[in-house]
Amino acid sequence: MPKTYVRTLQVSFNIAASAPAGSIIGGTITDLQNGTSGAYIQVPTTQSWTIVDIYDRGSGDVPVDGVVTLTTNSLTNVLTTDPISSLNISNPSRPHYQPLELRPGTTLTAKLLTLVANGTSAATDNIFLKIQVVDYSS
């Protein structure tokens, strides 16, 4: 019988000082349960994942507004968010997306397209992906 549980991934985008609007920034994905971090994350071959929510934790998490694009297997853009300033988890009218299924072995990457120029200091934007995991390994 497969186990089902939820995990959270944090996607961080480090924006350089004075980055112009239209900059494309690669994301760093961190699994908050085990601390692994990198430019991509791969669904284990014994699991299937479904992204069930995308959010930021508050307006303080969004110093530079932009849209995030999630890509699978370095080829297919599977989702582009609304401006990330609208993803505030405390906003009841924030956008919600259809669940996004990731099959075993799928590689997930993220990039941010900035909508405005950054100021004179470097900044970090974070979004969070709530993942429903079905684990067949047991």
C-alpha cells in the first residue's frame, strides 16, 4: 500500500543589485524536509508528486515582483504564475492553480522573470510549493 504525505519545497531567486526589468533568474529549489538544495529537483523513481499549491508567505517575501515559470525535464514549461506579489498565502483572493502532476523521474526547475527593476541592493524572492507525495517504495 503506498504512503501519501505532504512536503514543501522552497524556491529562492537571488536578484542582483540594479537588475533591470525583464531579467531572467534561475531558482534554487530546497526541500524543507531534508534540506537538499540545488538548481533542480528530481522526483524519485518510487514516487509521484502533485503540486497542489503555490504561495509566498507574506508581502515581505516579495522584494522584486515577477512571474515564475516551472519547467519539467528542461524542456516543457508547465506553469507560469501570476505576479508573485499576488501569491500571498494570507490573501483569500490569491490565485490558485490546477494541480500539477509530476511523474517518477521528472526533473523540475524554476525561473523568475522580473517585472520591475531591482533597487541598489541585491534581493531574494521566495515562493513555496506544497507537494502531495505518493510513495510506492514501502
